[in-house]
Amino acid sequence: MTLTRRSFLAGTLLAGGSLWAASSLWRPSAAAESRQLKIPELIDARDKSQSVVLKAQIGKTSFFPGRESVTLGYNGSYLGPTLRVHRGDDVEMVVTNALGEDTTVHWHGLLIPGELDGGPHQTIRSGSTWRPVLPIRQPAATLWYHSHIHGRTGEQVYAGLAGLLIVSDDDERALGLPSEYGVDDLPLILQDRQFENGTLVLPQGMMSVMHGRRGDTLMVNGTVNPTARVPRGLVRLRLVNGSNAREYDLAFADDRPFHWIASEGGLLDKPVELRTLRLAPGERAEILADFSDGRPATLETGPDGNLPMMMGMMTAAANLGRIGRETVVRFEPQGKPALESKVPDRLHAYERLDEVKAVRRRRFVMNMGMGGMMRGGPSMGGMMRGGMGMLGINGRTFDMGRVDEQVRLGDIEVWEVSGDMMAHPFHIHGVHFEVLSRNGSAPGIRDQGLRDTVVAQGPVELLVKFTQTAMASPFMYHCHILEHEDNGMMGQFSVS
């Protein structure tokens, strides 16, 4: 057992047994008073001579007053700083591992070669330092970084190993979008976590493997019941679903509209007015919210829509999740109204791929247990070898030594993705893609833009162009419910 895992045990992070055990008499929702939203430190690579220093470390965090939890973080006790890089730059990331166990740092959404990607093959041993130099050659976007150590990604991310990564460029700056970090440009990392007596615990058990770890308490940037003071005008919200498994159904309590302006790959062609927005694990979205009327506003989420009926009943019985809507973050407008609060008519015309040029079609089915068997997957005995090895893609559980697909550099392909039993957020490393169709019909409104993560249950067709090499180290494709990924719902591909 590693030092980190011993520390978790000593700090009760692993205490508490199954997520579905009877809940404590201590109620976090009742115990939490509103607290000022924490804004992670901003590190701009240009201010650091293009060399950013990160230290993955163990710490202690008080999510509730007087109650400490053992946690993990980068340069701190929980989560990490926001990193800002600029298109055209080459940025050295100096990452030191002080965890007492292996880790990696995956630059989720960054278009870089496989050996720099930070997937399971770029292991950072305890006490060592990794120094990749990342070429930033993509448009402005909201990305993130997090652990991707095989078999323990869910555990390490749950404990705090994640942070925001912002790519900036001249085209975006010219639009005049809100850009004062922490004032009218806010990072919002959404997470749900489980607490017992005010202390963070790690859900265990079969249900946590099959449907992902879920919690009874919502947090934003590690803040429980947060309030953010914002100017009276347009505010840019960079939303990241950093939960292990929970899906969010976001809307303002007063039903005010907002404008969706960017997907995972960057800015859309033009703003899209919405009143609700779903966000699955790994997905990001940028929106513009207008607070010029000066009225306080509450961003809420509906119940997790990606729970099977039986699990939803068990969740309610264990008092995890509420009936109706839950508060995510409250906004309190301050000061005088802005002189002008205008949403741009146009944003960024990204280059669209030509489906006619696709040279190959591949099909991927994310399998869960009996669903995998019914589709001709492995036997029950084969699935159960090694414990929870019943999850996979195309009937095969992940194998670090096996390259599942081989792709040619520069090719355009169609990938058809679907999933068993529930919706799965499918993430592909090293690419951005477009959604061609969903369930045999035209894509939905939220399918537009360039993506790196997409929710799939019924078939979803993706148009993918491969622009980055992955020869020394392959890229991953996987479900971004982290417990699915850790237990075999992942494959890998080379690009040459």
C-alpha cells in the first residue's frame, strides 16, 4: 500500500464503505453556510518565461469549518491553479510527483503528440519530475488537466488532482469578450463529493464501479454552497464537469436566458441562446450570463438524468441527491451597471471537415457486463477475472500492451460510438471532432462546435481528423465516467 493510500486511510478518505450505506445523521446541506467562491490562482505561462511548475502533493482541506479531509492537489491541498497558455508558444511543464504513488497529468483537450499527452503511458514515478514541452497550436479554448494513471484515475481525481487549462489567442481577444480572470471571467469546476461528519470519503463497492462515484454534496472550485460577486454586466462562465460520473442539467432559478459561446474545442460560429445546458463528465462549455439588472441569480442543476431507475431509487433511499433542483452557485451583482452589455453576433468560423474525404469507418460500443456478452463479448468468467473487469469497448477490456486501432496521420475518419445500459461520455485524446448524427438523425443543438467529449448511448457518428502523431505512445479513447475508464472501458490507438 502506498504512502498516499495509507494517508487516505488515516485521514478517513477511504472510510465509510459503500456509497449506498445508510447516511450519517450529520447533513452537509444543512451544515453548510454560504461561502465566497474560491478562485484558483492564475499562472500565465508568459509571465513564467514559458516554464510552469506544478507539484502533485498530499494536503488537508477544510470543506466545512473545523473538519479536515486528506486531499490531493497541484501546488496546494485541493485542485490546482488555472494555467493560461497562448497559441503559437512552446510551454515547458515541470511536474513533480510528491504523492508517494505513481501519477500522470493529462492535458485534456490539448492537441499535442502522444508522448506529451499525459495518458497512462507517461507515468510520473513518486519523487520524480516530468518536463514535457507542449507546442500550443490550437485556437482559444477552455481545457483542463487531471490525473490519468491507469486503475486509479477516479481515486486521484476524486481526491483533487484536476485544474483548468486556458488557451488564449489574438482572434479571441479581438472579440472583446469578458476576460478579467476571477472578475468577469470565472472558472467553475463542478464536482459532487460524499461526506461523512464533514469529512470527504471515497465511495466503494460494486455500484460505484458500475455507475461511477457520486456524492451527496455539490462543490464549485472546491467550495461548498458558493456565492460569487460579479459585476453588473456580461460575465463569462467557464464550466467544467469535473465530477467522476454525475451529469448536470444547468439553468438559472429565474429562468433567465444565457448565451453558449464555446464547446470543448473553442468558440462556436455564433452565440446560441439557451435556458438549460446539460454537461456530462469531461465536457466543458463557456457561457455568457447577463447580470446587468443587478438582481441576484442562482445557477441550479436538476437531478442526474443518467442514473438507471433502480440506482436512482437507491440514491434517494441513501439520501444522496435531492428531489427537484439543487443550487450550484449563487451570483451577487455588484457596483454600477456596465456601460454596454452586448453579446457579439459572430464569434469564430472554424474550418469544417468534409465527410466525403473520410477514408474509414470504425464502430465502438462501450460495454457493461451482460450487455457486452449479448453483443458477442467475452464470457462471464473472462469478464470477472481480475475483479471488476466486466467493462470494456467492443467486448474487450483495456490492455496497456495492446494497440486496438491504427490510424494514419492526416486521415479523416467516421467513428460511430454507442453504449450499453446508460449514456456514456466518450473522450478521444489528441483530436477534435464534429458530430455528424445522433440516433440516425441530425445532431442536437448541443452537438455543434468542435468537441473532444460527447455523450453516447444510441449511435452517435463523429467526423474525426487525426493531426497529431502517436507512435512512441498511443492515444486513449474511453468513457469519461472515471470508474468505467479505470475498470476497462478504454482502448488505445496509434497515429503514424
